[in-house]
Amino acid sequence: MQGIECKELRKAYGEVKALDGVSFVAEPGEILALLGPNGSGKTTTVRILTTLSTPDSGSARVAGRDVVRDAPRVRRAIGLTAQETILDSFLTGGEYLDIVARLRHIPRARRKEEIAELLTEFELDEIAKSPIGGYSGGMRRRLDVATSLIGKPRVLFLDEPSTGLDPHSRERMWDAIRRRAHEGATVLLTTQYMEEADALARSVVVLTQGQIIERGTPDALKDNIGSSVVELTLADPDQRSLAITSLAESGEPSPPGEKPDVLSFVLVKSSPSLLTILQRLSTDGIEVTDVMVSRPTLDEAFLYLTRKLEETPESQPAGIR
Amino acid sequence: MSMLGRLRQPTADVITLMQRLLIRYRRRPDVIIFILIQPFILLLLFRYVIGGAIHIQGVNYVDYLTPAVVVLAIINASSALGGGLAEDLTSGAVDRMRVLPITRSGFLTSRVLYDTARNLFVIPLMWLLGLAVGFHFDGTLGNIVLGSLLVLALGVAFAWISILIGLWSGSLEATQALAILIFVLAGFVSSGFVPVATMPSWLQGIANSSPVTHVDNALRILTTSASGPLTHEVLAALAWIAAIVLVTIPLAVRRYSRYTR
């Protein structure tokens, strides 16, 4: 297996379980998106797969090599754009690319050619001779991603690559990423945005609190995540838990709570209809004073899913499996 | 692959990493000046404020003092190394380096070599500052070169100690606090500023065996009219430096390899 393969990765920092049994596979030519909110374990996963950290248990292979036992070989095959990379601000962009290219042991002739191509691809030609210290956030990001592509790594890790980019630069960055996958590289990118995952990835893995709560193609995911968000206002806030039980029995996801008298949840494809739910509540003697249905954006739906899991860490999220 | 063949790539990597750091000097030569400020002020204080009260039989105090300040300048400069490393580690700046196919020891070595290259400028400048405040040089050019090389070697030892502290403490502030402690203790509990014989006897044992004392003494024999067992002092200093380097390098490389945030 030449791409990425990880099995049951676990990693804890003290009491906090950063990763709690994460397994997935990405093949050469595939772009896999790790989607999740802050603190969901995306960066920890990337750090383990790029040999910057070691798992407490579980195993991972990158480019066919074990990331713990064979770390030096893994490093030869990978490129990484980390979440926050402070570049040497006194170097020029061109010097920085050259130094990293030399440390990747690329022969001199190919080095020049490759750097020139990257500078053009990421629209850095004009600033290649100025010190990085004077770059804007977006320029730094572009240089950073360009740097991780030097030497045509077989496996690419991009941790939130589009942070701080304007829409034009983001499109160009997406093109660059697609091109690498087309050339046969395995790409793992992390993102907080469903839109980015949708635009790039063949498969999406949704992480929350170190666990995978969903996986599939972006289209399947969109279908699953469903069409609407329902907010029910209860006449009696004391009946809230009763209502939750009632909905759980009909296979509903447990709703996240903010106000005591409001229940909100996502209706997914497999959910019973709204009418069935209301009838069920009525049968159980729960009075609903207001019903609000809204169409969420993909990102909102995704937020609901992840919030719900955080509310009820023990229960299996019935509605989304 | 032959031993030499296996070393070729890591050596090339260290040179590349050094070049990266040396570009900084080409753009910001003033960093060397900042390193000189602290020891220079110390030199002035001991020369003009405190020195008047210190009388050492048969020696002008400025001649006694200057070699010690040269040594102190290098200890001070080298002690700063670990703080920068700790900062780079916590900010994630070295992640880029850590995922490259280069040896872990190469990265640390390049930083020590960079420090040493900088000290090549710092040492002659410190001697010049000493001359400016009245140091009377008594020796050959060969003497001062030999003495300066010994100081340079001591700087390497302190640089590795500093790196180890930086890796263990993991923060800029903690490393700086510890580095200052070492700088003060190592610099002053020695023959650097007053003769060891004037200290309480329990302290004399420590001061006499300190590597800093051996380097100070050797430097005085080489560059002033002072006399003493030069070979003994040089060999004792080199033994110390070798011991420090042999202990700190493996520990530092091990710690750096396993460093995880």
C-alpha cells in the first residue's frame, strides 16, 4: 500500500484523548479530506503520519513504510504544510525554496527548474527576491505550500492549506493540489470547511473529539447530513428529557441543548418524517408550541453533527451512521 | 557504503543549514554587536568601578580581567542558543526541518557550528575592547590564536549544554533563566575575576576544578606576563570540553528526536 494507511490510532495528552481509534486509508492519486472542528484531532493525525509525533497505540504506514519504525524513509517520501509555520523571515522566498530543495537532496539542475515552476504556479515570481519578513499572510501561506511540494513528494500532507488565502489564491491552490493528485500523489488535507472538502476530495473523513463520526464521498455525506434542521419549542421545559427519550426511541439523534425549552436536531435521509416525529411527541403527551424548520448550509449541518456528538459522547449517534 | 560515503550527505546538509543561518549575518551584521554589549559593560564595570578595590599581587587588574571577560563573553553568547531552539520548537518553526530527510543530529550540529562561526568574530572583537581599556598584551600572535581556539572550544561545550537545557525546559523563558544562572555561576565561581585563593576553602575546590578556571588560567599564561603550568591547564580544559560534549550530544539528539508537542 503506497498511500496512507492507519489503524486504530490513539493518542492522549494527559486526560484528553486527542485521537481515539482512528483508521482510514488513502490511495495514490486520491485526495482525502479530514474534516473537523478545532481540537477534533486533525493536526494530531497529521503529526503522527508525518513522524512529528508518535501514537500511544495503533499503527500507520505512509508510502508503504511504518511511521514509527521507519520514520527516516517516510520523511523521504512526504511533503508537509503545517498549520503554523514560521518561515525564516530574513531569507528571500527563493533562497528558502532553494535551501529546502537542497535538504531534500534534489540534484542542482532539477532544483532550479522545479523552483522556477513552483514560483510561477503559486504566483510568487515577483516577490521571490524579497525577504519573507515583508510578505503578507497569504504570500507566506503560498510559499509554505509551494515549499512542501518541492521534490514531488509521493504523499502530501496539507494542514488547513487555504487559511488566510483570498478566493483567487484559494482556487489556484486547489488547482495545484488537484494537479499533484492527478500526477499520482496521495494527498491528505485537513479543513474546517465542508466546501473545501467538497471541492477537492474524493473521500471525506469527519473527525470530532478524536473519533471518526462519518466517512464517505462528499456527495454521500451531503445526502446523509440531510436536508433540514428542526427546532421544537416545548411548552414545558421539564419535559425536555422525556422528549429526548421519545425521539431517541424513534431513531433520532439526540438534540443539542442551549435553551431548556428548545430542542434542535438535523433531519437526515433515514430519519422519520417531521410529521411522524410530531405525532410521536404528541402520543407521549409532550406539547410543542413552536416548530421551526430551516435548510442548513453544508457547514451548518456539519456543525450540528459535531456539536451533537460533543453533547452525548457516550451514545452512538444513531441518525448518522 | 563506506564510512566516508555515509557521512557525505549529512555533512552537505549541515553546510546547507549553516548557510541558511549565515545569510542572517549578511543581512543583519548588527546581531554581533548586541552580543558584545553585555560582556563589554561587565568589562567596563570591573575595570573602572569594582576593579579599583581589587588588588592582586604583581598584576595590573585589567590584565587579569580581560582574558576572563573574553571567556565570559563566549559563555554568555553560547548560553543563548538553547532559548532560541526552545522557542522554535514550541512555535512549530522546526517542524519543516523535522520532516525533511536529514539527520536529527545534523540540525542541532548546524546550530552549534553557526554559534561557533559567530564566536570567530566575537573573540577578536572582545580582545580589541580589552586593549581599548588598557589591557597589555604580552605574548606572540601564535599564543593569542591558541588561546582563542581554546575559548572557541569552550563555547562549543557551553552551546551543547544550552541546547540540552532548551530541549528539556521547552520554553524560552525557562531556558533563559537557567542559562543566566549557569552564566553567572560558571563565570564567577572560577579564577576569572578574583584569585581562587581568596575564596572560602569549600568553594576553592569547586572553582579550581572548573573548566572555566582552566581556560582562564591558560589564557592568562598565553597572553599576559602570568606564568604557570600551561600544558596542564590546556589538557585539563580540553578534557572537560570533551567530557561535556560526549555527554551532552547523545542526550540532546535523543531528546530532540523524541520531542513531540
